[in-house]
Amino acid sequence: MTPCHDVATNKQNNMEEKKITEQESLELITQMIQKTKKEAIDVKLLLTLGYPLAIGMGALGVMYPVANFPHLTTWFASFNLAIIFIVGITILIKHAKKERKENCTVSYTDNVVHGVIRAHIMVNILLAFILLFGTIFTQKEEFVCYLIMFEAVLFSLSIVTIHTILKKGNTSHIAPLATTVTLATSFSNIHSEMPLLTIFCTGAFLIMAMGFILPIHFLVREKNNKQ
Amino acid sequence: MTELNPLLHSQLRLAIMSILLNVYEADFVYLKEKTESTAGNLSVQLEKLASAGYITKETDVGTGKKNRTVCRMTDLGHSAMQQYVEALKIYLSGL
């Protein structure tokens, strides 16, 4: 067998490293990979965005047919934008701070998931602006309905993507299943006597609850069980 | 027989590369803690790996009291590690 090369490229350097055998090399690689911190993604933070939005959507659906409240949809759109903007930006700042902490590492998974979260928040901020200005200028109920539903579906899609990246398969079917069933039910009820806004807001609430909040709880539980 | 890359066949440099193989990025303090090396030695070895193009070093300036050096493995580093592990397998299978 060919002897190991002399690794020293700079002989004058006194701090040169210890020579190792091939067997030791393999052990070292294994040991270092095991020592390396695994992903530390904090998906729980997304719940701070999910809960108020889901409650807001549910409240709008329930209040719309019973409360005689002028500009209810505009109020909701403002609330929606405020929540997504404030909480979303806070989540982005927290993630950025975490990555910049000393004695820190970012795994490949962390990096991709943070990218998904960043993109999701940015798209939702844009959507919330469109919802608010669209509501003010068009005053059309259909516009608000479809956009709220679209927003809820986007939330569900983001969690499906995160699930796929993390490869945690046990509960990964919940979000797409809940979203598909709710979408189908909502669209099939369009011609019923119920107001359109109530149908779509209830649908969006259900998508947020079962397609976003519940899967996050399952993800967190799976992560805790693993640890 | 394929020769083991001399730049990687050293304890500390191999430890650094193994860590960076597993993560997207790691900072100097993290590497120092995991490799249990001294700051001076680590710094020298990081410089060698960086000049070989196996890793990149970025320093965040002005974010806190101290500068923070973040290291990432390059594509060249990835292929060097892959070749090194392949060569290692051949060596060990010959034993």
C-alpha cells in the first residue's frame, strides 16, 4: 500500500497537524458528521402568524351575516395586513438573528426551509397589500372571498413544502387532504343560500386550522419525539 | 492506486471538511468547539483550505462586538472530499 503523503505543505509551520492513518481518517469523518448539529428549524414561530389569521378569517365568516357592521371586509383586510406585516417581519428578523449568533451552524435543511419561510412571508405581505387596496377600491365581495381562500391555500402549500423538505412523512398527507376537501366543499356550496363570504371565510379558516396549524403541531411533536 | 489528497489527509483539515460537508455554513467558534483545536491552528488550516479553493471564508463586520467568520464548502471542496472518500475506500478494501 502506498504510504500516506506527508501532509505538510508548509514545513516551517510549527502548528502543523498530526498524521493519521486511513482507518483513523474514516473514523474522524464519521465522528465529525455525528457531532455536527442537526437542523434547528423553528417552525413553531409560524404559529404566531397562523393563529391570529385563522381566528380573523373565522370571525369574519361568522360575523358577516349577523353583524350589521359597515366596512367589515376592509377592517379584516387591514387586520390581515397588520398581522402578516408585523408578525412576518418579526419572524424574518428572528431567523436572521439566529443565523448570525456566535457558535452557530446552518444546516442545508435549515437553509432551504428558511428560504421557503422567507418567500412565503414576502408573497403573503404582497397579497395582504393587494387584498387591502382591492377591498377599498373594488368593494366587491367576490374579490375578498377568492383572495382570502388563496391566502389560506398558500399557507397550506408552504407547510406541504416544508414537510417535503424535512422528509417527515407520517402526517404529511393531512395538509393537502384537508385543503383539497375544504376547497371542494367551499366551491360546491357557491350557489347555496349562505353568503359567499361566509362560505369562503369558513373554508379559509378550516384550511388554516387543518392545513397549516395542525400540521405544524404534528411537525413540532415529531421533532420533539425524535430528540 | 489513487493517492489520498495530501491537503485533506490531515487530522484538523479533514475534521473541518467533514463538518462543512454536513452543514451549509459554520462559523469559526463552532468549528473550534467541534474540532477541539486552538484558534491559531484552526485559523492556519482554514487559510490553507481557502487558498486551495475548498472553502470560502466570509467575515461579518460590525454586527456585534466581534467580527464573525463564516465558512462554507465550495463545489471544488465537495468533489475533493468525494474523491478523498473514494480513495479511502479503495485503501481500506485493500487491507
